Amino acid sequence: MLLKQIKGPQDLKQMTQEKLQQVVEEARAALLEKISQYGGHNGPNLGVVEMTVALHYVFDSPKDQFVFDVSHQTYVHKMLTGRAQAFLDQAHYQEVSGYTNPLESEHDLFTIGHTSTSLSLANGLAKARDLKNETNNVVAVIGDGSLSGGLAYEGLNNISELGTNTIIIVNDNDQSIAENHGGLYKNLKELRETNGQATNNFFKALGLDYRYLDAGNDLAALIELFEEVKDQKEPVVLHIHTVKGKGFSFAEENREKFHAGGPFSLETGEYLRAKGAETYSSLTTDFLLHKMEEDPTVVAVNAGTPMILFSPEQRQQVGAQFVDVGIAEEHAATMTAGLAKGGVKPIWAVHSPFLQRSYDQISHDLALNRLSGTILVTLASVNGMNDESHLGIFDIPFLSHIPNLVYLAPTTKEEYLAMLEWSIDQTDRLVAIRVPVGPITSSGEVDRTDYSQLNKNKVIQKGEKVAIMGVGNFYGLAEEVAVELKKALQLTATVINPAFISGLDTELLDELKETHDVVVTFEDGILEGGYGQMVAGYLGDAAIRVQTYGLDKAFHDRYETTELLAENGLTVENIVKNIEETLADQR
């Protein structure tokens, strides 16, 4: 196998065209074998096998600098830069990240997991090169879906102004995660249909040189194109038409389904996961479909991940009441502000790791303007995604301290639906809901809480000495600790569901100061700046002891959840031991 012999890009340069094509076939086969067993980004990688081989054959990485937008399409890049074993040997599958990572290889310049950043990064690299009077190529590979992000436009604008060598590869497979949205894609379509000859050309309008290649999965054509522009003195856009999911018929036919996912059958194309069970995602979908049907002013907004709300068929069903702005979270947030000001009821659904891209828009455009609206924060948990660029553990500190924003943490299906109903229909404030992560939990009773009475915590069990506060996903942990305290110390603890993350129930905390010895808080996110520290800060002058539990502030990467929780003291055994010791100290 040739792939096993490749220790770095230099090994490709000695190969004939025939052997290079063999590398392409071996790499695609290795991709399919690994991702079918292990999961990962399917379509993006299958579509750029030829392109990646051609890039490393023509250019001289790491002297020539590659920046891959999102970098979820770099599996073959890793194979060709000394990491093939992680794709060929199941025992080594977990040894590399799903994204570029400078700790793995000198050929990975940045850790990149979010979209639309490549052009700004490349612009900075090119400027640094020019200042040092160096002559290497800077190559940015950006998918058509990533061009919807505002940062991509900013990067293009300044690359044009810099005017020196930057090779921009637009990998156009006519697909983002789902379908593309926005006026730019009409122009890309026109350029594809005219073989790049359309008079209307977005890239040329910015003053950039432009080349089009329709045969984007033709190795020889790619090599020829790259050789033409290598060492070019001015910036150039290479608009390359590829097939997302190339070489796997199921992925070619259903590009949205095979953007990414867990293990699947190579024979049937079906993902190997349980189906049919109710989830918080399906609860959201069913609720919104009903709400939209009865109220035409309800509109759902999403930024390039529409499947977290609706299937393609459901998107057709709700029609104009669903807006996918493409991968542009900043725009989604500010558009939500415009929708609210316009008198409709917007719900913006967004994954927690991508929410941070829009902090300023949430703070300035929504909260500062005292606009209503609902933000559904999904995958906000240590049990969400576990790659360091996709962590859902930072949202509590950065959202809960924005003025005029109410952040809610439901613990059951009934609470979630009640919060959602209230949030959509009220017009007084911006509300974010931390959608639970994990199996459905049900109380079996309709939640009739009046959430307009802000920051009122729910005392689920009244007890003595110890009060335990479990926020959202970690409320179950509070209940577990209470049970163990009863067993170990014959002590009935007070158990509290805060419900509100963005404010404190000071009346309840004042009562606890007088009646309890210890307050313990649990939150499914980083501890620093979080809910527990808000409680501890308020109780700082009191005699009561406060123990706070959460995660340390770090970019944890590809962790095992149980191990990470144990490292942070989040085990029932450790918590009960600490409470027991604290009570003993106070006797």
C-alpha cells in the first residue's frame, strides 16, 4: 500500500501520475473504512481527496502555508503529513483530532474548528511574509458554505487590498452543511453554469484574479491548475467545482445526511444509532411546528445547521416561518433583533460552541436594545461535543452576565416546554434557554410556573444543614448527592432547582444563611465566572460555607466525560465526602 509509505509530502513528489491516482483511491478507501466505524465528517473529506493530493504534490508544505477553513476536510491532509496510521489502524483512530492541530504536525498552522476564518488567517500570514521579505505561497481552502460568514467577506476585501501572493481555493460543492442560502450562491451557480465565464463575477468585482475548474475531482486537472498559479505574485481565486461525498453513492445522494455523523453501514448507508426515542430536539421540533401553525408571527432562525430544528420536509412545511441565514451567527443574532423590533416572535436555535461567535450582537443589538426573543442554546454540556474547538461549557459565564438577558436552565421536559411557551409569547425581555442535553427527564406533571417572576428558584425538597443547588443538566447530580447524604449521615438536604442562571433568588439565599450550614452548587460548565461563583459572591460575608462544582477553565480535547468529571471532583462520593468534612469542621 502506497499510503503506508508516505511519511510526508516529499514522498508524493517522486510519484508518477498513475501512483498519485493510486494514493487517491487508497485514501478514499481508508476514509470510508474509518468514518464508517468511528464517525466523523464524511462528505467534506470524501470530496477533496484529489484536491488534497494535488496540493501536496505541487506546493511545498510547510514552507508553503496551508490554511483550511473549518479544517473538517483535512483527513487526507493528515494522511499525507505523517499521520496515515491514524486512518489505517483502528487501534490508532483516536490519535488525531478531526481538525488541524499544530501540536500534531508542523503542517497544521492553526487549531481551527469554526467557519469563515481561513481568509483572515491567510491575509495575516501573507502580510507577515511580506514584512519579512519571504517568498512562500499562502494557500487558503474555503468551502462555498463558509463564504456565507461575514468574516470571509472581510478577509477577501483585505486580501485584495494587500495585493500579493494569496491563493484562495473556493471548494464549491453547492452545499453547506445543508443547502446554501444567500445572494452569493446565485453568482456561484451562474459561474458554474458558464464555466466561470459569467460577466457577473463576485470575486473579480473585488479586484481578484479568477480561475474556474469544473473538473474539481480530476487529479491531473488540479495539478495543472495549481502549477499555473504557484508563486504567482498577486492574489488569485481558484473556483473549483467538487462533488461532496465523492466516491460513496449514499453520501453523494444525501449530502446533508452525510456531512458528518457517527458510525454507519457501508452497505446500506444507514447510521448505526438508535431511532425513534423522544429527544429534546424532537420535543422542540414538535412544539414549534404546532406553535407556528397556530401563530403565523412565530419565526425560527438558524445559521447553517437547520437539522437541529427541522428536516428538509419540515422546512418546506413551515415555509417562510423558517429562515436559514447560512453559516453566519452574527447575522442571525442581529436579524433576530430586527424581527423582534418588527413585531414578530423570533426563536434563534444555535449550538453553544457557535454561540460565542455572536457575543457582541447578543449584547449590543438584542440586550442593549431591550428586545424580546428566544435563543435556544443547544449542546451546552460536558456531554455535548468534546473537541476543543466545539466545547459547550463556556456559555453560562458569558451569557448570564449580559444585562437584560434572562438565561433559563430547565431540568425536565415539562419545564422546558413551559419555559419555551412563556419565552415566545412574552414581549418584555430577551430569553435564552439552555436546552437539556441527554435523555428526556419527565416529572409527569404540567409545569405551571410563572417565569415572569424572575429568579425565583424551586425548592424541590426542604431539609436541614445542607442546601444543594443543581443547575439544568446537573440537577440530577444534586438529587443523587441528596440520596447519598441521607444514607451516609441520615441527613435530609434541601434540594433546589435554580431554573434561572442569570440571576439569584436573594430571598431564598438570605433564608439559607439563617437556616443552613453549607450550600453546594453544581453546574454543567466552567466554574470560573459561573452560577456557583455568583452564589458564593452573594453569600461571601455570611457564616455559611459554599462549595461550588463545575469544570476547570480549559480547552479540553477529546475527553472521556466520566474521567473529566472525576478530575474536577464531580463524583457523588467525592462531593459527599467534602460535605461531611465541612460539617465536621463546623461542629
